[in-house]
Amino acid sequence: MANLTCFDLPRRLVKAATCSATTLALALSVTFGAAPLAQAQEDVPVLTITTGGADGTYYQFAQEIQQMMPSDVPLEIATSEGSVQNLRRLIGYEGPSEQKFYQLAFVQADVLEQLRARAKGDAVLESIVDRIKVVMPLYGEEIHVFTRAKYNIPSIEALMEGDWDVNAGADKSGTNLTARWLYEQMGHAERTLNWGNSEVEPGLPYLGEGGYEVFFSVSGAPSDVGRSIQAGGDVTLLPVDLPELYNDRESPYRPAILSKLHYPWLDRDVRTMAVTALLVAFDYDVDNPYCTQIEKLTRNIVEGLDLRQSPNGGHPKWREVDPVSGHNRADSYTCSNAALAGKR
């Protein structure tokens, strides 16, 4: 049987590797068919959710979801590099060094869309990717492009046409993939770029100071990085307004605004784009105990939403969450649909 590239979808989604379709199918059968259940107590499987960095919105959302769960829905939180690694973990491709099963993940909608697009034409991979289901849509993650005013970069188009050192986050992050995807869609896929994935410090002290000149971040506003910027400095945000990308009805992007309500140091509103954050799960069969647990988790989120959306009830992004809007999605998760529809 011909070898397959193990999930080079998109290119940075997984490490380059090869495996036979037989090996691939067997691995997934073990992972998702007869996988041992992590136990918190007798007969109660533990759900594990893979998030992002401990300072990100995904992680805070996971903590607040964990607080909403009763004792019979134990939830374990695992940090990660972001959306790309989360999808790799969800379908069992993080490699032999990580002997762990993940049932839930946060992911950017554009990352999931690119994964599906690149799987087309390969029946085995399509069948795997089709089993990633959306538990519920969450909130908009705004594209932030930080730089310094002294560079006089007027727009994202000007950035793409210039020669700048760009920090686009970790290789397995959604931010990294989104940044590269934007360059590709705007006709700059073959441009030689100085991409970095340096760790960032609060206040971006190394921005333009010998490290990198531009920093991409896809995160729910207000983000910790943005909040760490001090007023009166030289840090600014570039507009990211590309109607040709968000005017398509099928686009994962939509227009958004970053303002002083998000970041008091801003001296003007900044037009940008947002992509929806999704809570996704692997499509366990309805008789799998994980399916029951995910249904319970979904119901508890729906029932606790009023509290989370109240003042001081949780992260501000909870106010954007409308879980019922995901009920009729083509890729919605059977195990969570009853809870989203208000049925018992």
C-alpha cells in the first residue's frame, strides 16, 4: 500500500513523516475505538481539553469551564502551543513521546478549515478529519499586528510588501498559521520572509529592539499582550482590513474593531479581522462514555452561561458566546446537539 504523508495539512500542522494507510487506520482504531478511559473515580471518565498558553484566552476559558462542571464531569486542562498542536493532539498525531488522549480542544476556525481543505482528495485522511466535530462556536479572536510607529508601516499590505522581521508565534500555533495564510492569500506566499517564533515579554520590550519588528497575535481582545502595553509609548497596531478575504460567505474571517475599550493606550480605532474560536471534539460513537461526558459538559456550559456573561462573571469574551448558533452546523457534534437545543 502506498505511503501517505502523515498529516501535512497544512504544511506546519504536523511534522513531516510517512506512514502506511494500514498503520494509520490501526493507530486511530486503537486511539478512538478501544482507548482506555482516564478515570477520576470508578466509571467516570476524565475529559482532557488542550488549550494554548497559560496566559491566553483559551486557557482562561478552560479554567472557567472547569469551574462550571459538577464532580461527575471531571475536566483536565493541558497547555499547548495553540490551535495547530491542539488538532494534532485531538486526532492522535503528536507523536510517540506524548502518550495521552485528548477529547476536547480549542481551535481557530481558519485552522480547521485549512486542515479540511488540504485533506480533500485523500479518502483516509478525509475520513479522519471528518470526525472532528464542533461542540459549539465561542467568540471572535481578533488579529493583532503589533509594531512601532517609528517604522511608518501604514497597513498590512505595506507590511507584506516590505522586508520586516516578523514574529508569528510558535510553529504549532494558530497565529503562525493565520499569519502565513494571510501572506499566501494576498499573493506573497513565495516571498522570502524573516519569520521568528520568539517568546514575547509583557510590554513587548524586544519589539524593534534587535529581536523582531512586527508581532502577530490572534487572540480574543483584550489580550494579555495588548493589556501589558503602556500608554505614551511607540507601540501601535496595524490595520488588517482585507475585504477580499472576509466578503466571501464561506470565509472564516469577519471585520472587527480594536478600540480604547480593549486597550486604553490606543489613540484611535483600528480596523482588523476576527476568526471564530471553536470548541471541538473527536466524534466518539454515541455509546462511548466520552460522548455522555461531553453532552454533560455542553449542558453545564449552556446552563451556566448567564452567570459567565454577567459583569465580573468571567472573561469578557463570554458575552459573545451563543452556543445555540452551532446547533444546525453541518459539522456539529451529535453528542452535544441535544444540550444546545435545550433538550434532555
